[in-house]
Amino acid sequence: MDRSVVAVIVTYNRLPYLRRVLSAAMAQSFPIREVIVVDNKSTDETPIFLEEQARRGNLYPLSIITMDKNEGGAGGFARGMEVAYERRADMIWLMDDDCVAKPDALEKLMRGFERLTERLAEVFVDQSAPVEPGFVCSNVRWKDGQICEMNVPKGSWDWSRYYLPESPYVGVTQCSFVSVLINARVIPLVGYPVREFFIWFDDIEFTKRVAERWPSFAVLDSLVIHEMPQNRGVHFGDVNAQNVWKYCYGIRNEAAVLASKPLGILKAARFIAAEIALMSTAKVPLSLQVRVLFSGLSGLAFRYKSKIRFPPPMEANITPRKSATNDARPLRHGTDAAAE
């Protein structure tokens, strides 16, 4: 496994979490060429901590990118991926600032990537160029070891095609940015995450974009812990005055993606109506329902595809393979880093 890996961690005002995440990244058994921390203009002690870390000796080189302003998780990950790609990384490992990776998490992602590449060569023998996974993602658990509800990848229709007890790899069509290893060779053809999404659904939209063209997988023995306060996914019945801003971004972004598809306006309208009905049933204050409603409606005119940025192509390339997708409503996952 001679591919170079650059890790990208996005953070904003969560220093206690960042300390553990960075320590875990530096302790990986698979060598990392560089660890990039994107600081979304933190106002706590994060900048001081990162400067100290950069000066001291680390197992792997550490680079710090300080944003001019808080651009949310979407903007932070897009910028980090851009820098990693420009520095010629072969693989880009994305993680939130509260994602603590087990010491062998990256090693198992890389092992899975290599084994799946070999398997794909057997399956797609008629390809003129090698077929590689678009991404491989980790098995995300909560602090108590249970599955993390916020970060469940969506299985492909043939999810078990590559699974064996000794090869725990399942096909997926989307995942979160809480420990996902992106094959940098796909970036010239799919672009970067949409920075303007700011938070929520940027990870789902980007990984779906990749998986629609390249087979992608979850590596079940690559374990990371997502240190969320509560093990709960995105539920619009949980909207309150403190978190409503996140839900406003989330509903706008998902509505925008739905609206971009055939009969999309209808699908997006049904999605918005369903979430508002859920909020009403949960007795969310009417003023908050109205805010979320108008944010959702704004997504109908949010042309996110025109905002996708592309880098100059690399010399090497891989052949995309059109994968089957499930038309079921996509799961919503969030990466709260760089936004709270």
C-alpha cells in the first residue's frame, strides 16, 4: 500500500474534542503524509493550541489552515480537500473534530481499498482502465459502542456483493464526513463539496455524487467513535430556538438536491410538507416552523450544481462505473464541526 494519505480535520470552537481527535490521528498505525487542520476562525483557545502543536514534534507533519471566516463544515471540508488535492495526495481522509479514530482505523480503510480494487478488477475485466473505489468509509460508533445514528451510510441495492466474513466490505451510495477516505483521482470529475451548503447534507450530496460514478464501500472493521452529546440523528421534531439554524440549512440543502431531479419540485415540496407536519405533531413553536418552512422553500430556487468547483485534472484518471442507486428517500447526516 504505497498510496499517500493526507488527513483533513475541520474544527470550530471545540478544543476539548479536537485534542482527542488530533491525538488519535497522530497515533494511526498507517503512515499519514500530512495532517491538515482547517480552523474555521475559532474564537476559543484553538488557534493557540494549534500553533503549539505545529511547533512541537509530531509523528506526522501538521499543517494549519485558518479560514478568513466561519464557512461551516461544508466550506471547511471543501477547502481542506482542495489543499490536499493540490499537494498531490492519493487519498484524502476526512473527519469531524469530534471523531476519534481507533489506532488501526486508517490502516483498515487502506487495506479495504486495496482489496476492493483487486476485486473490482475481477468484476470489471472489460474496462480499458482500472476501476477503483470512489471512497471507503468507517464504521461509526457512539461513545457506548452502539451504532451512531447520525452517521449510518446508505447501502447500495447490491450491498452484500463484496461481503465475506473475512472481507467485511459492503457497498454504499452515501455516507457522512465522519471518517471517509476519498480517492483523490475522482475529484477532477466530480469536483469538491458545495461550500454554500454551510452545514448538513453537504457530505451526503458529495458522496452520492461520487458513488453514482464509482463503486463505494463501508469498511466495517474500521472503527471510529463520534463523540456527540446524544446518540440521535436528525429529527425535525427536535427543533428548538438554539438549533433551528441548523435545521434551516438542512432542509434548504436537501430540498435543493431533491428539486434538481426529475419531478424534483414535487418531491421537494412533499419532503418539506412532511417535516413541517412532524414539527407540528411534536409541538415545535409556530414561529420556528415558519422559519424552517421558508428555508425549505428557498431550497427550491437554490441551484447548488452551479456552485460546484472543479480543480485542474490530474495526469492519472480512473474509469467511472455507473452504479445502481436506490430511489428511497436519502438519510440525513450532519457534520457539525466548524459550525457550532
